[in-house]
Amino acid sequence: MDGSRTFASPAADVRGDLGSRKIAVQSLRPHAHTWRRKTAKRWRRRSPRQARLLAVPAQTAYLTAMAAGQWAAMEVLNHDDIVVHMADPLSGRLEGKTAITEDLISRTVMARMDPAHMQFARRWKIMCADDERVTAIMEGGGPTVTGDRYDQTYCEIFRFQDGKIIEMHAFMDTALVERCLFDNPLATPRPAGEGMRY
């Protein structure tokens, strides 16, 4: 049966279809609470696209804050239970905000850098994202206290939970880390032209 006829009223002959539609909307109002309840459930079960819409802006804010040296703003975007996995020689599993901001950044990295000329995330780009992860490439660095240059390229995989970073895997030039941050140059330089083999 035609829906407009089901909700027909004397006003329909004056306002035509518009009158019928108004009566239909008014008749459906008692069921509005059911619709709102179902919609709320759907929002709690975020779709992958909805999750990406939360993760990508959060990642953008994180890298923007890093480029500006705003460590407090970065820390706000870290989950309280964040876990960071670093490649050698910064290997290990760092748990919690303190392990990252104090142990890794302050004592290991910034202690070896010239803070006046150091800039992380000088250039960065988000490469891809799914329902809970974002992968980004970042370039940054500066002069060290010994006069060396720590110009690093990072590939970092972030996992988000509730709009904050709950886990990160970081990959970088580890030979550069050894030389600049640990005063440990390679004993045997790699021959020129030798690279990854596929």
C-alpha cells in the first residue's frame, strides 16, 4: 500500500504531498526514541571509517606538536598505558609516559643533541591508515654536542585506542643512532653500493 495514503489526512487535499509527508513524520514520532537508541549503539560500534576519522587527526596533531617542540601537547596524545617498541640499539619495550618522555627522549636523545638547533618531525607524511593504526614517515634531527649530525629518517606505526596512542613501533637508521647517540661508530664500514637484497 502507498505510504502517503496510509497517513492521509484532510490537509492532504490542500497541501498535496507535503501535507501527507508531515502527517507521516508526526505519526513516526512515538518511535523516535527507538531510532535514537539504535543510532547510539551504532556509534559505540564505530565503523573502520569512523575510527580512521579519529586516528588521522590525532596523528596529525601529534606530529605537528613534535615539529614545534611542544612536548606537553604530545604527551596529552599518548595513552596512559602506551607501549613503545624501538629498533636496536634503542631496543626494548618502553611502557608508560615516563619511560618515553624522561628515559628515552630526555636522557638518551636530547642529552646528546644541541637543543637550540634540534627539530624532530622537520618533514613528515602519513602514508596509510586503517581502523586503528596509522603509519607515518618522519625526518628530523640536528647537530649533536660532539659536532656530528644526527639527521634521521623514521618509519613509525601507531596504534590508537580511544583517540590516543596506545602503541608505537619505530624503525630508523640504527647505524646513525650508534654513532651519534652512543659514540659507537661501525668498526667495519659497509662497502659502498651494498644495500638490501630482495
